[in-house]
Amino acid sequence: MRYAAGVDVGGTNIECGILDAQGSILLKRKMPTRPDSGAEDILQRITATLERLYAEAGVAAQDIAVIGLGIPGLVDPEVGMSLRAVNLNWIQVPVAAMLRELTGKPVFIDNDVRMYTYGEAVAGAGRGYEYIYGITIGTGLAAAYVQRGGIYRGHRFLAGEIGHIPVNPAGITCGCGRTGCLETIVSATGIARQARTRIVQGEHSLLRERFADVEDIRASDVSRASREGDGLSRDVLERTGRELGRALSWVVPILAPDVIIIGGGGALAGEDLTGPMRQEMNARLLQDYAGRTAIRYAALGDDAGVIGSGLWALSQLNK
Ligand SMILES: [Zn+2]
């Protein structure tokens, strides 16, 4: 039996898992990233965690064929280098070579959203589809495109960052330093901020009664209040969904995906967000496109990154 290790490196936590060739996780573990400790320390801790997992899962180390790693930011998967990961303070880190040195295994790396989407494409909500566009609505908004089992990366591996398309010149300043980027609206951060701003401006909302300090309001609170009939929350999700639908109406004619998979914490808003999104997208599309792209919620939850990394690495072994 052949197994893979999949590792999903985030700015806060790292998930390590062992999976079989079908993408079933045998065992996984979460640990804090502690980015300040540096790349060498992080990769050493990943190595130690994986070795413990092999032992606990009863898998001989030599049966682990390969390790796949999803990391945030800009990645050169061909040389296995993290080009820039802002929240890890990594610039030009030869991640694959370092981890190969520590573990003695082949290592394949790519951007975390690409690994996430690959996992969903092969073992999750994208099964049965060929052209899978995955978006994650989390702290930011990111996207990846998997076509017929391959990951589309574009020139200099730059494809995907739809979150930083400016959509509102009168909007707020984005984390990237520019104004009115799509992710200032379409992200968990953006959803919470829209609700907070409107409450501070005096609009009525259930959330106003529920939170003494508006700064404590999270996107998940907005989603819950919307389901409970709160008008402001519902309106925030509707506007967010429409903005996303507008962006997707540009994506669909360019890439012609047969499915769009919505993941990340923002996906918890469910139909209150995806309903207006679908409506806006289809209203803007040419008839040949409208209504022909399936919309699915991500099915693997937090496991998508680990599964995608491991399965992608396995798929690269024989190349
Ligand atoms: Zn931006």
C-alpha cells in the first residue's frame, strides 16, 4: 500500500495528515505555525509531527511515497520554492529541498488554494467535473483553477489572485495597500466589516443588541443573524454575493468552468450569499453560459488542503 503525507501550512496553524491513494485521511494533527520561529524550525516540526503520525497510524515510514505541501502566497512549484509568503515572513525559501533533506522523501509544493481546490476537484465537491474553479472566502479571497486533473498556474505561476481586482474606487484600503479590492467586500473580513460599519452608522440590527462591542462581530455572526431574519445581515450577504457574482461573470467566459466550488468560512453564509451571487452572475452572462455552470459548496471542510496536497504529490511522482 502506498501512502502520502499532506501538509497545509497556514499563517496560524499547520495541518499534517497521512492519506491513502484514494484521499482518505488515516490520521491528522494540527499544530501552531509560530511563523517567528523561521522556516527551518517550522519544517523540522513538520518532520517530527509526520514521523509521529506514521508511528501512530501504524504505517511504515518507507510506505510513505511522497510529501505534498500547500503554503500561502506566491510559489514556484517547479523548483519547489516559496517566492513570497507575507504571513510567514518567507522570501525565496527553498521549501521542497529543505523538507526533502529532513525527511528523505520527494516533496512537491504549491500555493495553498491550489492544493485546496485540487483536493476538492479530485476527492470532494468537484468529482465528476472537468473544469473546476475553486474560490475560498476567508480572511481574503483567493481562487484556483483545476482542469482535467492539472493545476492551471499561468505565467510566473501568478494565476488566481482575483481578490485584488479593484471594484470600488471609493472603497476602503485593502491589505495590499490599494483601494477597493474585491476582497475588501468578498471575504469573511469584508462581511464582518460591512455589518460593523452600518451598525456604527446607526442602522438597526439584531447584532447591535447581541454585541456590546461591534468589533467582536464576525462573519459567522452575520450569517447566523441573517438566517434568523435580521434585515441588515441579510442585506450585507446579498451585496457581498452580488459583488462576487459580478466578478464570476467575468471569470466564466474566460475559463468556462463546469463547476464553481465555494469554500472557506464565508461559504457558511450558504444560500443567503450564493443565491444573489448565482442570480447576478447568470443575469450578466451571455445565454450560452448562463445557468450552465454548477455551483457547489466545498465538501471536504478543513481537510481539503491536506488531501489536495497529498494527492497532488502522489500524482506528480510518476512524471
Ligand atoms: Zn488588494
